[in-house]
Amino acid sequence: MTDASNDKPAWTPKRIAAGLREAVSLEGAWSGSQWLACPARPPGKPRGGVAPARAEGQSALPDPVQMRSADAKQPTPARTPPPGKFVVRRLTVNDQFKGDKGDALRTLAEEVAVCKRCALGRSRTKPVFGVGRTEDKGIMLVGEAPGHDEDVQGEPFVGAAGQLLDKLLERAKAHRSDVYIGNVLKCRPPSNRMPQPAEVAACIVFLRRQMEILKPAVICALGRHAIRALTGREEPMSVLRGTTEKFQGIPVLMTFHPAYLLRNPAETDNVVADLARAFSLFREKSNA
Ligand code: URA
């Protein structure tokens, strides 16, 4: 079996480590057909010209363990993608992961913890990797980026928006322990500013790997940044909310971010209905 976009061989336990190294490669974030912010190709420049030449079999990155020890000795410059015009391409995930999910998630979280691919890795307090239920074919909620409380505690949705999310889940007859919660960005943007396209481009590989490992049955994208990163859709939320877009066979249900509801509570019932629908889609898939 191969990845449809890259013709890569299927995941096997032996390839997990190589895959994780790829997940921390900027080249991976910018490659081919992905729904994410990518530097636009200058006119006249051929496609695929960003990767440096390397010998056959050589990884795009040094061994992560060596990277970590090198990091400890001397700070490496932040690897923020170059400025320029950004376009959105389709994100693809490899659904062939077979291995121990706990181990794979822990290893990925370690990579996130030492990530300096954009400047946010230097300004944040704690990385916010993701938490929750990790069984196959579960529900994954994807938010935007950590805020102040998440940055301090290292856990997603623990601040005001998170408390509201808990109440929304309760009204949808569910609990946060029923879902896996992650974000598009793993580090807090200063002063809670919006994620920048270059940051999304640098970080999205981690979400992609989380999805590959978790294999969710249903994804609920909370707010326009998660929607854009996962589906590329950019229409107003009034158009997108409550709709579903297939992402490699996985339904992505689009709804408002809880932080938006703190300012616009009139949409609360709609978001509860969307979450309840995500759970009924999940139950349908589980019983299929
Ligand atoms: N907002 C998000 O999008 N994610 C969090 O983890 C917290 C607030």
C-alpha cells in the first residue's frame, strides 16, 4: 500500500522512527499536495526545488537524539519558514501507521518539546501536545493554538474556552475524556495573536502525525484556523458551520471555536448540536 500523494511505502514498525523524523522536517511541511500554508513558488522556479540535495538513504534530518543534545549545548536559530506569499495546499495523512500508539505519541511529543522550527518554540512556556482518548476510530477535536492557561499548564483547552468546551460537551451528552483534543499550533502565539501561515506550515506536520497515529473516525474542527488547516476552506463561518467535509474518508465537522462563543453566546446551541452530531457520526461508524 502506498500514500496516494507521495507513493511512499506503507508504515511498518521499522519505518515509524523514520516517519517521526520526517514529521519534524520542514521539507515535509512544505511538500506537495497539502492543505496548509506553503511558500508560493516564484515564477519560473521549478516545483519541488526546496529540498537540499542528499545522498540516497540519507534522512532529511539528523538523528533527533543528536539534535536534542546539540540543542542543549548551543541554541540553534529559529527555523521560521522564509517570508513571502503563502498559498494553501492539501494536507494528506498516511493511514498505514501500525505500531504502539502510546509510544508513537510519546516520541512525537518529545519532538514537539524540543521543536524550534518557528519562533514560538522560544517564546512559549510549555508546548501543548494534545490529550485524551487514543483508541482507534475515536473523535478528535482540533482547536487553534494554546492560550495563556494552556501555555502554563501544557494542556489544551484548560482556560476559559476550555471550561466552556467542557460544558458544551456535557450538553452534547459527552465528556472530554471521550475525545482526543489537539491544536493546529503546539505553542502559544504571544499575546494570543492569530497563528501566522508560516507557523502553521512549520507545525502542521505534528497534527498530521497525530492523525496518522490516532486514526480518528470523526474530526471536529473548532474555528476557522482549524478548518482552514484541515480542509483549506476559507468561506465565512456562517457558511461553513454545521457542514462536513471529507478528509481522506474522515468526516471533518466544522463548527465555531468555544472562544468565539464567549463573545457570541447566541451560537451556543448550534455548537452543541454540531458536537452531538459528531458523536452520532462516530456511533454510526462504530456500529458499521
Ligand atoms: N484555544 C485553542 O484553540 N486551543 C486551546 O488549547 C485553548 C484555547
